[in-house]
Amino acid sequence: AIAIFPKVAGLARKVHDSTTIGERFQLYVRQDRQVDPQSLPGHKTTLDRRVPTRWNSDLAAVRAHVFFERQVRRLTASDEALQQFALSDDQWKLAKELADVLQIFEEPTNYLSQSETPLIHEVLPLMESLIQRLKDVEVQRHAPLHEVTVLAARAALTVAEKYFSLARECDIYEISLVLCPDKRLTYF
């Protein structure tokens, strides 16, 4: 599981940094779109880079890798130097699973990273929703998941619950919810 993100990020970097590799990848995308336009819906044409300082870039990178699975497989099989970035069948299954599970964080991250400062009465319900969705992953409510995915969800849940319990200890947060016109006492 740990090897997935370095391979995904490494191949995306090669596609972006090397003109010949990038052009070959673009050629595979164009060819597949000509043969079957439904196979690659939308206008996406390249892999997303993983940027350690940008939120949700892991999700974007693995999601793009899964989206272009056929082209990525062709590219890594066609060049011996790129075979180090090839995912095994088990890693492909796990990458698809990770793309689905990481979506849990997409909405809260996008909302909290907006230019306007989120207010506390908006954050607490968002945190509760995030915790519930992580619990669903932990108990595999929607589908059987790989052991490492469940373990990662459990670790994320532990951290989220720790910070949520610290927030609940401070009375001002609950007061802000009571004073919010659309929440009032319905939150409790």
C-alpha cells in the first residue's frame, strides 16, 4: 500500500517533466478517445501531480491514475524505464479503493480551505459527519475493504475523535451552535 503513492506520483512527474513520455501518454489518450469516446468522459488529458503542500493532491493524483488506468498500463508496459512505476493488479484494486475512501475528506477539505473563514457552528457538524463516514469505513458498512484501508480509517478516526472531544470540552463551541439561527437546539 505504501508503494502506491510513490509510483503514482513518480509516473505523473515523468509524464509532466519529459516531453517524449508526456507526448506518448497524450497519444494513448487521444487514440483511446477516438476508438471509444465513452471510455474517457470529460476533457481530462493528463495525470495530476501529487503536491505535498496542497490539500487533496493525493486524492487528485490517485483518482487521475485510476481514470487513466488503461493508458497508464500501456505507458508503463511500453518503456522499461517506466516499469518501476507499474502497479500490480492488487495495487490497482487498492488504488481504486483509496480513491473512493479519500473522497470522504474532499468536501470538508474544500470547504475549510475557502478564502472565507469557516465559523465554528459550521465546523462541528462537518467534523461529526467526517467521523461518521470514517466509522462507516472502519466497520466496512458499504463494501468489504482491504485491511490497510480499514487500519488507515481507524487511525484517522482516532485523531479526528481526539480533536473533536477537545472541541466539545470548550463551552463556547456549544454556545455558538445554540446562538446560530438555523441550528439552535436542533444540533443537540
